[in-house]
Amino acid sequence: MNKNIDTKKIIISNPLKLDCGKEINNFPIAYETYGELNSEKSNAILVFHALTGDQYVSGKNPITNKDGWWSYVVGENKPIDTNKFFVICANVIGGCMGSYGPSTINESTGKQIGTDFPIITINDMVNAQYELIKYLEIEKLFAVVGGSMGGMQVLQFVTNFPDKAKLAIPIACTSSHSAQNIAFNELGRQAIMADSKWENGFYSNYKLNPDKGLAVARMAAHITYLSEKGLQEKFGRKLQDRDSLRYGFEADFQIESYLRYQGSVFVDRFDANSYLYITRAMDYFDLSKQYKGNLSDAFKETKTKFFVISFTSDWLYPTSENREIVIALNSIGADVGFVEIESDKGHDSFLLDVPSFLKTLGDYINSTYKVINERRI
Amino acid sequence: MKEEFNIISNLIEENTRVLDVGCGNGDLMKFLQENKTKDIRGLEISKEKVQNCLSKGLTVIEGNAESDLKQFPKSSFDYVILSQTLQAFLNPELVINELLKVGKKVIVTIPNFGYWRVRLQLLFKGTMPVTENLPHEWYNTPNLHMCTIKDFYNFCSSKNIKIFKSIALKKSRISEINKSNLDYKNLDSHLGIFLIES
């Protein structure tokens, strides 16, 4: 978490008015960049991360020592080729990788902000990241790209700044968090808050961490990122390091052991309060409500080209919800392409090695870049 | 193929908005993009073909014309093209109506089941026709509603659909279809191309 990170960071001095009514200023945004910005500044791609992602899109994540969360997509000779594109990714506000969040130290008290941190929204996240784009002096991004919560930020970004991106690629996302999405997020939050070490969000004051609660939240969420078929094929009823059932509550099954492991590694890298705040921001996301129930109006001003992608086995942000975005865009004559990619890997497909996804995404981005550049000449 | 593309392209005015329904791998879209207009979209039901189009940078939506044309506003395209696909729909009449709503003008091309080579196969061989243009066997054909140039011509007049232009194609020979030569063109052409409006 925050403590030992040596990360690129800027301090945003402009006051930012949050949806909750509060105002923040002089707050940090941590970010990372890959590749080089060309002299015309026409090759910049802003990548938005998902719920538990961070600014370390590609290469080695210096905190976890694992590959960046989108290493299949971003990097040298990858679909978003950093030999060609300048890729920017910022940690969202509310996060725990250096941007302003509940684990940021309040300088006047010397303690973490905890649940005194204001409630933030996807809109607030995007507005904060726009300050980074201004700081980098990029007049117009070539593309904004993201999956899941990153996709929601893509939609919000083009809504807020209709002339700041030539291309928008929202992947496996929704324009409005469904009851099922909210339900799963609430389950995770309740698990954290039920942990006696949560201490109403001020656990760091007591040198505690609600690890148990956060791990359960992660385990439950992790199931929603996979598909029933994928789980069955990978784990079935296979037993973990044993030949027969033990008639107890140890992890007899491989799937149990897998989920426990996922929970335990997660707590080492993620702040429980950040999990509460970010899931809340997702739940509050309802782009059509921001436009009085008409999603098309959100995009009315847009000149951006859109490419919407969903996955067959994603039941968390199913194709039908992605299609609603396409329909809204078509109904105002926007330039939108759409494909549902065949995959058994569930919602997580956008993070994984799904060759037809990687190929289509890469080819599309590259040929569109070429077309847009040719037109300019 | 090339002749059909040329004819379609000649029916379209420059820099107009075009939708290609059942755009396949995007060959016609590419052709029109290079020759007529940049503002062209596609609708295609096959995932694989949609991915091929997107890989070429073409704006294509995965979807089914019978259910997904509704999402486009009325008259949102100057031209909607349906190239050799009408016969594959469950309900061709519904699709034509949807096309006429979405497009100010509609271009429909029809593999002609009335072509003499097709007729001869049924007459002399007694088997369902298989030709270069209609390569499938009866048991695996995607074509549910084959029709002839004359069928489509009569369909348009019975439904009060205006035919602006109707063109017959045989090999690479192009000719106009009119009321008086309809029976002959119906016998001697492998493809009919219609520019229509509601």
C-alpha cells in the first residue's frame, strides 16, 4: 500500500468539486507512462484501470513484483504497442497506490484519512485524471481505453470531454451498475465492515488491518470474474493435496484453496477502505441518470469513434449491457463498432490471454491510428 | 463480385452515409471507402467476419438485421445496402421494411433463381440447382427464401415500393431491367440489382 511506494506523482492544485458536494485541492495523482510521446503529441493513449488495478499497466509492478495488470495488451509489440504509442495510466482517486485516497496521510494529524475520506464517483475519478492530461500538455488523446470500471471511466471521460479523444474503447462494462453488481459489491463491503479490525475505517490508528474481511470480499468478487464453465473445467471437484475428503472445514477442494490464496495475496497489496470507496463509486455509476434517463444524450456532443467489446461468458457485465451502449450511440448516429468475443474466461477475459480479443483490439487500434493519421495528411 | 461492386458504387453519390447490412468480411465496404465515401458502417451476424472487418479498421457492429436494425433512427443513412443476403433471412419482408426505414434509399442485390442455368438444373437434372453463384446443396444452404428478379420486381410493385433503378447482370454484361424486358432479363441474368425507396 501507500507506505513504501516510489511512484511518479503530481499534486493537483486546482480545486476539484466532487459529486458529493465536497471540494478537494492539493491532492496527489500517481501515474505511470510507457513509450514516448511523439512530437505532434498525437500518439497518447489513456488507459483506465479497473477496481483493483493500478497505474502499473505493463512491465513489472514494483509493488507486487508481478507483471502489470494489462501485460497482454500493453507493451512492446503488444496490441497497444509502446514502440508506437505513449500510454498513460493513473491510479484512481480513492485508490491506494499513491493517488489521493483513504490511506493518504493527513498532514495535520499525521494519520491516515480513513473513512473521513469523501465519497467519490466515477465522474470525480475522471475529472481528476483530466488534470493529469492537462499537466502532460496533451491537447487531444488518440484513445481512451479500459475494461470493467476502466470502461465506465472511458464512457464518463468522453461524456465530460467530448473533444479530447479521437477513439474510445470501453470493454466489458456497463453504462449503469445493475442490482446484481451492487449486490455483489455490498457483500464485499459488509465482509470488510464486519471484521472487528476494521474499527469504522480507522484501523491504521490501531495498527490493525481488516484482512479477513477484505480477503472474503476478494474471494466473493473473484467468483464473479470467472464463468461457471471455466471454474468447472479448471477445478471441477478436484481435491487439494489429498486423496480423500478430510471431513472438516479445511480447504479440501482445489477451488477453496485457490480462492483462499486469491484472498490472502490481495490483502498484501490492497487497502480495505479503498475497496469500500471504489466499489461505492462503481455502484453510483449511472450515466443515463446523469442525462435524465436518456443515455444517448450523454454522447450527443461526441465526435469520438467508439469500439465496444463484450465477452460471451461475462455474466457480471453481460453483452446485453454493453449492447445498450452501442444502441445509444447508434441512435445518435455516432461512429461505433461492436463485437462480442467468444471466451470461457468470464469477465476476466479482458485481462487474460484471449487471442481473438487481443488480435481484434490490436488490429483495430493500429488500423484506426493509420486511417486517422492519413486523413490528417 | 467486382462488377456488382462497381454497379453498387455507381448508384451511390459521393460523400454520403452508407450502411452495409450483412457486410461479410468488409470487401464492399473497403471498395466503397476507397471510391465513394468514408462514412460507411457495417452490420454482420458472424463474429469471425465482424472481427475481420474490425481488424481492417472498418466500423462494423455484430448483430442480426432482423432484430438490430431497429436501433438506427429513421432515415439515418443515405443508402442501405443488402448485397446477396435477402434470401438468407427468416422474414425477408420484415427486413426490407426495416431497411426502407433506416435508409433514405436502399440497394438490394438478388442472386436470380430464374436464371436459365438454374432453371435447367431443376428441369433436366431434377435436383436443386447448384451454381457458381449458389454453391450450396439443398441440405446445407443458408438460403431460405430464394427468389427471382421477377419475384422481387413484382414484390416491390405490390408493396408500393418505388424502384428507381433496376439492373441485370450476366457475367460482366450490364443492362437495365424494365417492365417490357422483365421476362427476358429474368431468364438471362444471374444477378439483379435494385435501387428502391419506400
